[in-house]
Amino acid sequence: MRADIAAFARCWNEERFFEAHETLEPRWLRERDPGLQGLIQLAAALHHLQRGNLRGARTMLGRALPRLLRAGNAACELDQPMLAAYGGEVLGQIGVRSPSELIGQRPRL
């Protein structure tokens, strides 16, 4: 697994979503792959959720999901469609279930 993806996964698993986002930013700036951008935005959405910013979480999820599901994404060690499915569940449950419950149900990478 590439070092930046491994770092993203560690941060994700430890609920350090802002740091997860930061680990992929330099690579995305070089490659401009929509899948990487979707991973960054998904992590940002969970960061917003942690902070109680439900509107920000919804916005980031709305941007992340189509990017994670895009057919032309570069190969990635992470299962982007599975992460998109999780993001879709979160989007549908924001305001219904607690942020900590939604975050707690994230897939571990």
C-alpha cells in the first residue's frame, strides 16, 4: 500500500479525519484524480460531523459520493464504492442518528 494511502487509513481508523484529509492533499494536487478528491472530501465530511457542523458534512458528502463512484478513477488500494456506500448511509442519517454513532459505524481500512 502506498505510504499516503496507508497514512490516510491509519488516521481514518483513529478518527483523525482532518489529518486523513491532509495526507492525500499533496498527491491530489499532483494527480487531480477525482477518486482521491472524493476520499479527501469524505474525510472532511466526517471532520465536520465530529465538530457538529451538519451542513458542512452534508455539503462534503454531496461532493464526495459522485467522485468516489466515478468509473474513470485511478486504481486505488481503498474500496471507493464501499466508502461511497457508507457515505450515502451517513448522508441519509444526518440529523436522525448521532454523529458519534455514524462515525462509529465507519468501515475500518
